[in-house]
Amino acid sequence: YGHINNVTYYSYFDTVVNSFLIDEGGFDPQGDKVIGVAVETMCSFKKSIAFPDPIDAGLRVGKLGRTSVRYEVGIFRGDEAEASASGYFVHVFVDRATNQPVPIPRSFHAAFERILVTD
């Protein structure tokens, strides 16, 4: 169709969030005992992006709870000021072995607080 398919935007969301967790929260995707499980997602599409358009992503935390976090993501074409797509997803943090909710690890929580947006 001449544009990036909608499912790819969710891949971008996942990539920016996991990169943040690894780089800023010290997450070890293979070894950590606590992992985030996506329980809710949403994306609004405003403008098309097509390959090979350059893209950039913005990330912030819209809500921070005891066991969950709501990430808000914007996907931008090049240096445009308006997002081509924006949305969110919610991670609930669980024990990898039991899949039961657990408090957000301190290193993640501290990283989330740095990008938390309050109204």
C-alpha cells in the first residue's frame, strides 16, 4: 500500500520501551527474574510513514503504579514536530517463574520517574 503497516508501529513501541528498560533500568531480558508483560495496547495513526523515511520515537511514562506502568509513545517521521502515530501500552511486572504480579523493581521505577509526566 506504500506505507508502513500498522503492526510495525507496535514493534517500534516495543523496541523503544525495551531499549529504555535495558539502557536506563539495567534490564537483562534473558536473566532477570522480573519481566514486564503487555496487558493493554493502543495506537492512533495520524500520517503515513513509508520506507525509507527516517523515523524517531519519543517515550514518556503517563502512569506509574506499584506493579504496572503505562508507557506513552510517539513515532515521528524525520524531524517533524507532529507524531505520525502515537499510543500507549501497559506493562504489568511479574515474576518470570510464577507469572504473578510483583512490585516494579527499584531500578526500573527510578528510570520511570525520570520520564514521568504529571498533569
